[in-house]
Amino acid sequence: MRIPMIAGNWKMNLTIGAGLELVKSIHYSHRHPGEVDVVVAPPFTAIHSIAEAVKDSYISVAAQNIHWETSGAFTGEISPVFAKDAGAEYVIIGHSERRQYFAETNETVNKKTKAAFAHGLTPIVCVGETLAEREAGRVEEVINTQVTQGLTGLSATNFEKLIIAYEPVWAIGTGKTATGQQAEDVHTFIRELLVKLAGPEIAQKIRILYGGSVNAKNAKELLSFPNIDGALVGGASLKAPDFVEIIKGATA
Ligand code: PEP
């Protein structure tokens, strides 16, 4: 049984004060989460304050990125040790915006994923094809490369904790959502890849989230598919009523 996860990626939004208001209203309007893990990923500057504020609640905190090194001459970067020290339990790795604007590759995704595990953070590794790749019939080829190269060399213990987010690039922030069946097909394919990488038993334990314009209206249908184990939510995670509705969709 995989416990569903709803994770909100705040991206480069919300000051500390605005983030605190948001988690307070999520917590107040949804006191009984049931069997669902709820995570918010604020900007680095707000991680500590948000983590302190949610410490006795059911909400956990993620960083949106880390560097793979522990410390050193890497101006402007955040070490996994610092993210953990600030209160993060999870970290989003390889988001398509990082791949697109910050030259993230499957190789850096792999280094960051290993660094996250080494320092007690649970990685949420993002994969997904562009529209051009989908239209060229290359979805499986692209996902295969991202998953295989991004996760190479992980131990069985790492795989057990790993979280993957399938986020088709054409659906992120565009209002275009993959249909439940389109997402389920890719999630099933990812699970088959995980069987090859980690064995059938561990592959069944790995949560695969869907991300791409998930909102209060479409979440329940998407989450009803057997291999869609939760959602990574961008825009709709910035509005408490919408985010709470998505959490409810996962508990229903
Ligand atoms: C995301 O940032 O991971 C995302 C899925 O964004 P949105 O929900 O806004 O499409």
C-alpha cells in the first residue's frame, strides 16, 4: 500500500510572511489529513520559518533544489546539509524548470539524488517529456533515459524511499493537464523501469506523483488511477482552498 503524497512546489513565490499565512490556513482548514503525506516546498529563505511553523502539524517541508557537494567554494549554492539543517525533509530534484533554465542534466540529477540520500533528505526526482518529444513519439525513450541515468547507482534502501514525479513539460503551468489515462500509461512505464532497476518488490513501494496543472477540479480523477500515487502541484499550491481540495481528493 502506497500512502499518497500531495506536494506543493511554491517555486520563486511567497515571502516568509506570506508562506506562514498559507501553511496556517492549510492546517486550519484541513485538520484531519487521513492517510496522505502533505509537503510544501518554499524558497530556501523561508524553509526554516515554515519548518518551525509546521513542526507539530501533518505538513512536511521540501527544498526545491540542492547542490551535490556538502560545502566549499560554490557561491550561491545550497548544500544538502544546509537544507536539512534548515528543516527540510524532502528535496525536489531535476524539476523541468531547473533542466530548462539552469542546465540541469541527468548526470547532475543523479549526483543530487545521491547527495540527498547521503544527508537524510528524501528526493522527489522529476522526469517528463516536452511537447515536441511527445509529438515525435519519443515519450518512452525520454523517460527511460531520465529514469535510468538519473537513478543509476542507488542502493536498495535508497530506492525504497525514493519518490518520482512524472511532470510532462507541456502540462506545467500551462493549464493543459495530461488525461488520467495518459499519465497512468507513463506511470506504469516508469514502474516497469523501476522493476528492472530495483526489483519487483521495491518497485511496488516507490511513489510516483503526477505534476502538470493539477487543480482542485481535476485532482480526484487523476488520483483515482492505480499508479498515480499523488501530485506535485505548482500554481494551485499557492491557494489554500485549492490545495486543501487536492489533499481531500487524495484521501477520498
Ligand atoms: C510544478 O511546478 O511542478 C507544476 C506541476 O506546476 P503547475 O501545477 O503550475 O503546472
